[in-house]
Amino acid sequence: MPAPIEFYFDFTSPYGYLLAHRIDEIAAGHGRTTDWHPFLLGMAFKITGAVPLPEIPVKGAYSLHDIQRSARYFGLPYRHPTRFPLPTHSAARSFYWLQDHDAARARPFALACLRALFVEDRDISAPATVLDVAAAQGADRAALEQALADPAVKDRLRSETEAAIARGVFGSPFTIIDGEPFWGADRVPQIERWLAGGF
Amino acid sequence: MPAPIEFYFDFTSPYGYLLAHRIDEIAAGHGRTTDWHPFLLGMAFKITGAVPLPEIPVKGAYSLHDIQRSARYFGLPYRHPTRFPLPTHSAARSFYWLQDHDAARARPFALACLRALFVEDRDISAPATVLDVAAAQGADRAALEQALADPAVKDRLRSETEAAIARGVFGSPFTIIDGEPFWGADRVPQIERWLAGGF
């Protein structure tokens, strides 16, 4: 049984939103499973010196256009968020807490949270919004609200982010298959070929 | 008759090398022609604040790996150049001079020059190397050598680069089809879909 495919993303990454909706299906097509690792892209940017796309002259405007075209290419709806990028601590902490306490709801929650931001234009930096999204997925809102204030839950996200960076993750989405790194939703054709043993 | 597809690249761009070997075939598959526009990526980087890939922590190392995997994906040979990136003024000026004076040799020269750098590890920043490559393609070495010292030929590359930047070109390769911009060799699937009228 091969190791799970590791899928890293930040909840504020549009290309992460796209690949999150496909990676499990791609993996399953090759008899593989996945592990999801939300992390804080801003901490990786401190190492690479990268800046958020909207702040980059010329390339920023292109990227907004490319994101929308890429969403059409993936066959997914997309509405560029009013607030972008935004902090994703609450969303990522909620994911890990759900994974540990209500595992079956973690990924449906993550996908719903990404859609809340990139389709419904909701401000998922607000803990209340994240709790609403989780509750709508059937999670225990009160328990999750309490967890978000727990230092151990905060430490968990910090250590997950540090572990991601230690593995060389510097962008979102970032997929690692048997040690082979693939940055970007646009690496799907190479991911497919890798999984098919074609490299 | 639709307008030619515009293909922008810098001779020191590995992903430009890859797409240069495919773009004409992709265009022809949809009954389209191409115009090639080598330019100086460094001038665009001054606007976007981008830095050459090897200078970026973590991402730089990934990129070297990704370039080699992408070359395998494209089915093209690749040997990372000893000197990289390097100045491409002589190569780009030679391209435009050939286009104006010996048009049929311009693209074969460009492809040979890209292979000289990315397969044969030759230093194409040296005018002598560029002249050797051009001569091997049957170009008039002496006439081209004289042209490389001509201020008008230098002005031509400067104005081509300014025109590229004015069109929003900020990376290499960069393809514009009927006004629609596509950055990167990894946008081939979207270019194909665009040309098929699928967007």
C-alpha cells in the first residue's frame, strides 16, 4: 500500500480551492489516498520573499484573470472575494480539530469553507463564519468554538505549518507524491503522469 | 484569417525553450500562425520586482527540479546550463535581424540557440557563440556580426521589449491569442482549449 499523497494548501489560495476539489478524485483514479495539510502560506512567504499576488504590478492583474479562467478550466464556480487574501488561522485550526475529533467532517468542512470564500464571498477570517460553515456540515459548533481558543489547537497549526515548510512547501497548492513535489493546480497533468508511472 | 498567435520569450528562459519547441505545432493544429517576440525579461522584472529563480530560497531549488521534469513531460532534452540565467541581448538582436533580412532562418536559429544553451550548455551571452549558431543555420556570419554592432539593431530589441511590457508581458514564455494572455509553458492545456473555442 503506497503512502498517501500529501496535499498542502492555504484556505486563501484560489488555486488551492481548485485542486482541493480534484485531488481526491485524481488520487483515487490511481488507487491512492490523500492526506490534507492546510497551512499558513504567509509563514512560507517570509522565507521565499514572495508577496501576495494582488500586490504585484502587472502580474497581479494577470493572475486575477488567470484564476477565473483556470476555474472555468476546472469546471468550478468562482467569484473573486471582496477581501483577498485574508488570514486563515480559524479555518485551518478548525480543520485539524475536526480531523482529530470528527474526522469524517474535516474534508467536507474544508471544501465548504473554500466555497464560502471563493463562491459565496464570505469572510472566512472571522471565527463566526468558520463556525457557521462547520455547523452547517453537522459539526459541534460549541465544542469547535471552545477549541479555537485552545492554545494546543493554535500550536497544532503552527507545528503543521513548520512541518510543511521543513518539507520544502513554499506555495499553495503543493502536492507531494512519494517525495516528488508538485507546486500548483497547473501541475495536474504532471501529477497524473507521475501517478501513471510515466516519468 | 485570424491574427497570428503572439509568442514572447527570453532566450534564457527554460520554460520558454520548452514552449518554443511546441507553439507552432499547437497553432497549426488549429489553423493558426505565430509571431515570435524574443525580449529582455530583466526589463519586465524591474516592473514586477521579480528576481531570477535561482536567487529565490526553496522555490529556486524546486524550480530547477520542475524544469527538468517539465522537459521530460514535453519530451525534450534538457541539461541545466552552467551559466544561468545569462544576458540574451545578442541572441535576441540576431533573431530580429534575421527576421528582417533572412526570414526563413530566424526561427530555426532561435530554436538552435535555445538548444545551444539548454542542451549543449553553450554560453549564448557571448556574441561569438550566437554567430556560430547562426552560421551553422546557414546565416551570413559577417553580416550578422556587423549588425550586432549597429545601434539600430540595439534600438529594435529595446523597442520590442518595451512593446512587450506595454502589452502586459511580465514572464517567459508568454502567449497572447486574440488578446487573451497565457503565462507559462504550463498553460498549454488552456491554450489548447482556448483555440478549440472551449472557454
